[in-house]
Amino acid sequence: MKIGVYPGSFDPVTEGHMDIIKRSAKMFDKVIVAVAKNYSKKPLFTAEERTELIQRSLQDMPNVEVDSFEGLLMDYIHSKNAQVIIKGLRAISDFEYEFQMALMNRKLDPKVETIFMMTSYKYSFLSSSMIKEVASLGGCIAGLVPENIIPDIYRKLKTIR
């Protein structure tokens, strides 16, 4: 079974992330969307909330699983018997950092491949940070995140003010 892991913070998941998830689900027997618990980032949503938001957005994708992890990605990859790390790229500016990470992961385990997928041009400008900023200022985020999680984003932003 060919298993790919798509790691990220997904705070919150965007339509750009969803584009990568849907396309990678066609390439692998199983895709694990792995929500990183990165405490240095100060996320809006907890890892558990992010996991739940993604699960609600993936209702018709039986070969996609959502999980969370902390620590070294390669340890997580091994625990899931995965062979491939999936990384989404929006623009050239993402490439340098992701390329360095891919080389480090290759050093840690040369048997695990990293693939880079360009998001659809419709979402190339989109980031979770931008979503949070626009939503916190009362802007419309429809079409930028899965429709069914929009109320959760506005509700969460109200609780932190």
C-alpha cells in the first residue's frame, strides 16, 4: 500500500490545502493529513480542533485520514509505514524552505521520498495567516476555506478578542 503523509499546521485548513489533499488522494492508496503540534507557532486552533475541522471538510474521501503529531516528522512517517511526504507549494518563495526540509528528511531516511505539488493558481496567494487576518478584520473568507468551517473561524476569533 502506497501511503503519503501531508504534514502542516493547517491553522486553519484552506482551499489551497484542500486542493493538494484531493489531488494527492488520487495518487496514493492512503493519504494522512498530519496536523503538526508546533508550540513555537502560537496557533489559533488547538491541534485537536484543527484535526476536527479538516475531518469535517473531507466527508467524501475514504482514503484520507486526519491525524496529529508532535516531534520529528520522520518518526511519524515511520510509525505510519508511509513512503512519501507530500508538500504543497504556492509560489517560488515556498520552494527554498521546503527544499531544505526535503534534503534534511532525505538525510534522516533516504528511502522516504518528498514530492512537491503546486496548488491551483486560484489559491497561489492564499495562506492560513492571511485567512486569519482577513477574518479578524471582518472580511469575507467564503471560497477561501471549506464552507462548513467558516463559522468556526469567526467564532474562534471572537473568543480571543
